[in-house]
Amino acid sequence: GPCFVMALRMVSIAVLALAVAVGVIGKFKPTLFLHLPMGFIPWAITGNPMPPFFTADPFAPAEFKTWVRDGDLIVSTGVKSGTHWMLYCTHQIRTKGKGGWYDPNVETPWPDMIHRPGQTWAEIKERMNTTVLSDGSNLKDHWDSPSYPFRIFKSHWFPLTEEGG
């Protein structure tokens, strides 16, 4: 009867309001989703790139030239395919087998990894160059050491061709 119709209308309005709210958040402030448990699901549903904790911004052609220099090595591996093992191997090559391994996240930074929702590439780049570690050393002195013949970065993004694809 009339109570069922009224309840159905109320549920319909609530579903519509929820859909509009998710759409608006997804369009204007999608990082809010990442504060929720399983927030990557509404993040993805609203058309945001997956996974949500990586950004391709460092690899945009104009930006890439601002932080990479000739001779740098970017280890670009598939997820869960031995990234740290590859980093260890390349670190041993650059130190001719004599290199100590302070920490793979320090010796070989991850420029495209977002450490908190909403973090930008500009913030990541700044932190790579200004962070002081708990032992008092500068992060940059580890990954950009003049004692290394080349620098190593890690990524799960695939390299772009010269045509940008």
C-alpha cells in the first residue's frame, strides 16, 4: 500500500543522493575516498587511475627532463615481480659488488609513489631533495651520491617512447 510506496520513494531518494555525492567527490576531491577502508573501489569506479598510490606525473615528458639526467637507470618492473631483487642487482653493478645496502627505499628512490592521499609530484620531488633521515644524514646524499657512477630509481610505470606513447 501507501507505506510501501513511501518507503520505496525514500530509498530511491537516498540512493540518488548517495550516487550524486560519490560522483561529485569523484570529480572534485577523489582523494577523500582513499581515507575510507576499501576506498580504492569508489576511487576506481569514478574513473581515477589505478593503483591510486602511484602517479605518472614524474614521467610527463616536460617534467621528466627536470629530475632525470643522462646515465640514470630506472628499474621498471611489474608489481610483485622482484623489484627489490632487481634493485639489489643493479646496486651491486654500480658499486662493482662492493656496495653496502643502507636501504633500498633510500638508495633507490621511488619518485612515482604517493605516500599519502593527495600528495603531489612536486611534494615528492621536494622531499626527495630535502628529507633528513633519523640518523641525521640527508636522503639525497644516499641516492645521489657522487661515489656512484649512476643513479637508480624504481617505478612500476612503463617507459614512454619518444612519441609519448
